[in-house]
Amino acid sequence: MTGLKRDIGLLGLTFISVGGIIGSGWLFGPLLAVQHAGPAAVISWIIGAVAMFILAITFAEISAMLPIPGGIARVPQFSHGNIVSMAMGWTAWIGYNTTAPIEVEAMLKYLAPYAPWLHTAETGDLTGAGVFVALVFMLLFVAVNALGVKFFTRVNAVLTWAKIAIPVVLSILLIASRFKVENFSRPDGFAPYGLQGIMAAVSTGGIIFSFIGFRHVVDMAGEVRNPKFAIPAALILSIVLCAAIYLGLQVAFIGALDPSMLSKGWAQLSFGGEGPLDAVITSVGLVWFLSLLNVGSVIGPFGNGLVSTGSNARIALALSQNGFLPKRLKALSSFGVPLWALALNFLIGTLFLLTVPFTTVIALNGAAIVLSFAVGPVAVVCLRDLLPDHPRSIRIPAVRLVALSAFAIATLIVYWSGWDTVWRLGIALIVGKVLLLVRFRNRLDEMDVTEALWLMPYFAGLGLISFLGQFGTGSLKQIPFGWDILVCVLFSSIVFVLAVRSALSPEKFNEYISEEEIIDPKKPVIGL
């Protein structure tokens, strides 16, 4: 789009992805993983990383070929038309709008010991002063992004270096201070809870959710220099780097535990009211590092909030291009930034902060964002058929098998988010459908209804499996663990075939792609 500045290089784009992946979850991830899998949690991290790599590689092929802003909301228009594009974009936009309030509240919770006036003593809710500070931080996210993508990437790079350095240095210090090799085989062996425990760590333990920040690369693709190389490289580098950091921290955590801490087994491992890394750091005599850990606990959510604010503006821009949101949101400032989109998102984020309970906001965030991952695997196959001869800097081998696997992974991510999350997703989709009908009530014949019909069995089936499955408050837990994974995979395979067969006709595709300013179907995309 004219006016967007392609100022993001490979390092900046990689750090956007890393900054989105590494938040504050690493402070608790090592404990949650071993509680489910014991020392075999290291296997769980590898499985989680490989699964997300398979999913990310589908987006890598698409975004390198179609480097457009707000790709998660925009790409489905070229494969399945308006309704699918708006459904995925709407849910992603709602989820992104909850991210800044969540990250700000997380920051303030970590600051609570140093600033008790931020929260009420009785309920732990933000005080008036706490709300004011939260809004200041959210405005800071907007201000950094408003000054242009070049300035944003520089600020994010500084934060990301710190987010990388703190867990890496901690891992090295823990291994150097105390490393009990015997912890990997006791008290009940390397994998005390078997394959079920390993997979439970991936799902319930949150490992799979630790990598979802790679999506920001897709959203910022419209401002990347040399996108044919930088986009796939950034996605691959960020997932590999973050997997290495998570894996190293997990190994260091297991080895640093005092054997007496494991007397009741891995599932009962706990540290009272103390954070797991705080407790281990203290036990090995690295008390001086606690201050750095506290700095990291604030930098993590701050960086995530900053990156998600920028990504969300591009989602709003894409929805405006699709016609779902007002045209004014397409307007760019002199810095090449969608300023109106930033302003609207700030107002919506403020409403979430002031009116919706924190736990509800977290559930809605997870529900709304994870659904959009289903876009990439389907679109990559459809675009192979619609643009078979277009130059691609990365071409996935056995693309249908890889895409089917990625679609199953995306479905599992939604399922693992839990029934209490999925039903909120359903409400968000219903609200979006109503808004869509109101906005396009006189143009429904232009909405590509036939190409979107596969969404109905997908949403309904996913909701039913989630309701009968093992995850989330209110689920009936009728499908045993393990079998639920098989059910999701089989269900995904059926829907995937239906979705691919529902792609746009070549005529409709050519009509939509001709409206996109950065690509001519007959010419290579900007790049190598």
C-alpha cells in the first residue's frame, strides 16, 4: 500500500517475532512443564517447537509471496473471499485489542511489591492511580509505534536483546552453580508420566502457546525490506532461537533443583507463594540475580504490548481495506503509520481495561487469536492452485501433507485453549457476523458466501469437540486424553479437504488480487 515504509530489515523482523514470543511466560513455563512431564519436559519443548515450526512455515511461503500489512486478516480474502477474511480478521483484531491491557496489568502486578499503591489491598484490583499508570503505558505503546516503523523496531530491538540475555545468562549461571544430572532420572525415571504427560505439557502446560508470537511477522510483512528473504528467514530464526532459549532454561531448571524438592514427585513440585525461578535462584545462592529477574518480568510484557500494538494497527488497516472497518483507518501519517487505527485500538483497549474483568480478558485474548492460525495452512494450498507459476522464495515440499498437519495443529491449539475460551470465541464470532450483516446488508451477493460455507461445520465441530473434551472449565470431559487428539486430527482432515475445495474461482481471485497495489500476478514480488 502506498505510504507504508519498508524499513524493517531481517534483524528487526526477527526481533519483532522474538519479542512477541518471549513474554513473561518463561518465568513459570519450566515449572508447569515438569509438573506434567517430569524431566521429559525437554521432549515436550521440542515437540512444541516443531509443531509451531510446521505451522509457521505455511505463513512463511504466503507472506514472502504476498508481503501485505495485516496478513492474517488480508490473506484469506485472496483464497476464500470476504466472509472468511473478515471472520478471521475480526477475531484476530478482538484478540489483539485485549493484548495491551493484559500486558500492562501483568507489568503492574510484577511492580506491586515496589509500588503497592497500584492495587487495592482487599481485591488486588487496580486503584485509580493504577488505572492511570496503565493508561500511560498503553499510550506509550501507541506513541512509540506512531513515530514510525523504523523507530519502533529500534526500541523493540533494545528490549528484545534484554529479553534474550536475561534467560540465557540465568541458564548459564544455574548450570554453573548447581547441576544435578540425577534429577533427570529420579524420583520416577526420565518420563514418569509417559507419553500422556509429555503431550499434556505441550497442551495444558502451555508450551504450544509459548510460540504463538511469531504471528507478528505476518502482520508487519507490508513494511519489510526484501520480504522474499527476510520473512521466511525471520520466522525460522525466531522459532529456532526461542526454542533453544526455552529448552536451555528447562534443562538448567531441572538440574538446579535440590533433590529434596522432589520428595513428593514432579507433579507436586511447588514453591509456595514464591515464583519457581526466584526459589531456585535463591536456593543456589544467586540472590543478586533476583533484581535482574524482576527487570525481565517487566520488560517481557512491555515488549509484548509494544509489538502487539503495532501489529493490531495493521490488522485494523487490513479490515479497512476489506471494507469491514471504516475507510478512514486506511489513512497513513507522514511516518507511514496507520494513526487512526492506532487511536481506535487504544480506545477499545481502554474499554477492555476499564470494564471487563482481567480473567475474562485473558480468556477472550486466547480464544480470538488462536483461531486465525487456521488461515495459513488452507491458504498456502489454495494459492498454489491459484498462482501455480508465481515466483516463490520458499516452496514447501509435500505442501498438502505439511499444510494438513499445520491445520490439525492449528485446530489443536484452539481445542487446547479450553471450552471456557472456545465459547467466548463463539460469542465473538456471532457479534462479528451480526456486524457483517448490518454493514453489508445490501451487498450480500458480493460476500463470497459459497466459499465460506466450510466455516460452519468447522466452528460447530470445534465447539462440540471442545465441549466434550478435556480442557477448560465447563467441558464434559467425555473424550479421553489422547483420543481427543485423534478426534481433532480426523476432524481437521475432513474440514481441510472441504476448505481447499471451497477456494475462490480463478476469476474472483484475479479480481481481488488486481486490487492489491503491491503485487502484479505476472511479476515477481519485491525481493531478491
